[in-house]
Amino acid sequence: MTETTPDIPYEQARDELVSVVQKLEAGGTSLDESLALWERGEQLAAICQTWLDGAKARLAATQPADSDEM
């Protein structure tokens, strides 16, 4: 992994984030547990965003530069 590549794959982060959201929506957790879940969800969302930003940059790098010359 590089300095900018997250430690876990996108799919794993996404699946864990879905699980966190489901637990929060279901309720029944203590305030401390809810806060811990929220914090983990924020971390996972940032990991997913990092992967998506990287994919977007890779796609942009494969596209020819826009040119006004025609």
C-alpha cells in the first residue's frame, strides 16, 4: 500500500459502513456505543471517498486533454 492508499479495500470499507449504518438505524445501543459506531462510520466514509477520488483521478489521467483547437 502507498501512503495515500487505504489499508482496506473499497468493497470491505463499503460493506462495513453499511453494517454500521444499519446498527445505528436499528437503535438499542448505548450512547458510547453509538458514538463509537458513528466515529467508525466517519472513518469508513473517508476511506471510501479516498478510493473513489483515486479512481476518478486514474480515469481523468486516461482521458485526452480538452483542446480548443479545432
